[in-house]
Amino acid sequence: MLWTLGGHVFPRIERMLAERRDATEGRTERAAAVRAEAEAARDAGLRELADARHEAARIRQDHAERGAAAIAAARAEGIRDRDRFLSAGHARIAADRTEAADRLRQDVGELAVTLAGRVVGEPVHTIAAERRTVDRFFETDTR
């Protein structure tokens, strides 16, 4: 019986134990390989996510800089327009002031000569004399 056990049963038991050990170790090795592959995939995904976050931050920064540049350009253009309008307005005011002063001199001169003629009772002027007298008055008045 020992012979039968030693020749047939024990080798068979050893073979089954070896198959189970191989199956168990193979599963463990396969599980470790799957785990390593999953960890590698997770690490790759985390790297891609970090890269995407960095890219998004770079894009946000780029757009913020572009927006600031656009605001600065619009502000500079607005300042140029304002300065141009103010300059044109000042020039227009100066021209209007000069025109008003000229008309005022003319009107005051005419009124003064007319009033002098009424006071005296006869015309006191010729056009050339009228202009010279009024002009001399305004020249001495402005000094």
C-alpha cells in the first residue's frame, strides 16, 4: 500500500498542490501586474490633469494680460480723443472770443460815434476817422 500511495497518490497530490501553488502565485502575480498597470494609468491621468490645469492657468493668465492690454489701449485712445476734443473746444472758444471782441469793438465804436453825433447834434465822423479813434481807444484801454 505504501507503494501504491508513494507511486500514484503522493505524486498526484504533489502535482495538484503544485498546480494550486502555481494558480495562486499566478493570480497574485497577475493581480500585482493589474495593480501596477492601474497605478500607472492613474499616475498618467493625474499627470494629464495637472498638465491641463497648468495649461488652463496659462490660458487664463494670457487672456487676463490681453484684457489688460485692451483696456490700456482703449484708455489711451479715450485720452487722445478727450485731448483732441478739448483742444478743438479751446480753439473754438478762442476763435469765438476773438470774433466776439472784434464785433464788440465795432459795435461799441459805432454806438460811441452815433452817441457823440447826437450829443453834438451833427455827424462827427467819416468811416476812416471813426475807425482810427475807436482803435486808438481800445489800444490804450488794453495796455
